[in-house]
Amino acid sequence: MERKIANEVVAVIRSERQKRSDRLNDEDPDFAYDQWLFTDEPFINEMCLMMLLALRHQVERELIFLAARANVGPAITRQQYHQNVASRREEIKRRGWANLIATLNLGGFAEWDDSMETLRLLANCLKHEPTQEPDENLLRHLGLPLTPEGPMIVGYLPLPESRCFREGLAKSVNLSKDADYCAIAEAFVNSANRFLEHVRQEAALATVTGAVSLFEFAC
């Protein structure tokens, strides 16, 4: 998901959030409160979380593309570039990310162990946690208690519904604790793009040579 598209997605979600909020203005206050708390806000939050999941996968794709051009000389052919991309993908499937991390020196960028690690753990939780409650790895990374503090509180709600988790996630990207998920998503988009730009600037990237064939099509 490119930056422009990601920002447009956030804008669409923010517009939907406002529309749902506005249409409750003339409703009975008790009904409006319940409708927002249990239906409308979780729906908006879920859309933002799905966008963040897509953003994490886009970061991974971009890193593979960069690694395919890194430390291979000043120029490579388009065919070699595509072969390198395929090789990097296969390497990650078989051995994990360690070699790519070393190739691009990702450990040297503050975002890699900070916001990008948050995105990774958040994506894993969204994909693999059946209850969608924040798992232990994600909570520990954010510095959140494994059980939220407060009278009668016994655990976290699912990610789209949990106020305690949202406040911690907002704090991790330097937002106030009352920031909504649209603002949080936008902050992660900006962080991801800063990170990728820093990697591009520091890596020794080959230029890809050779024209794109006008006789090659896809469907």
C-alpha cells in the first residue's frame, strides 16, 4: 500500500467515522451512546486495523524489493532484479528475515525495533489471535500491563473495542491517549514511509537497466 493510497484510505475511513457520528446527533442520547460504543466505533477501528495489517505487508514487500538491489554493483538487468526478488522471497520462507535484515542493516534504524516492530506484532495478533485480544508479545512490546489496571477489570477487550490498548498504541507513536484510530493509522503510515526512505538513502542500491517489453502483458 503506497503512501498516497494509504493516506487516501485513512481519509475515507475518517469520513465514514464523521458520517456515523453526525447521524447520531438527533438520536436519543442513550441509544446514540450504545450505537457508537458497541457498533460504529468498533467498525471504524476494525477498518483502521485492517489498513495497518496491509501496511505491514507493504513494508515487507518494499524491503524485499530493496534487498534485491542491494550490494550487487552499480547496475543489474531487469531480469536479474526479478530473479533476486524471487530468491529473497524464497530465502525468507526457508530461513527467515535474518539475512535481509543484515543486508539492509535494518537494526541501524530506530523505527525497525520501534514502530515497525509494533506493526509486525500487531499484524501477527490480528491474523493469529482467535479472540483478537492483544497477545503477550504485543503488550510487552508496548509496555502495557498483561491485565489492565482498574476495579473489576479482568482483561482486554478485542483490539477494535479496547480503550486501554488503543491508548497504549497511541502513546507508542507519540499521540495523546485520546487519539482515535484514524490518527493512529496516519501516524503509522508516516512512520513507515520515513523508515523506508531512510533505508533507501543508506543502502547501496543498483540501478535496474533494460526497457520494459511492450510485448509482455498480464491478466
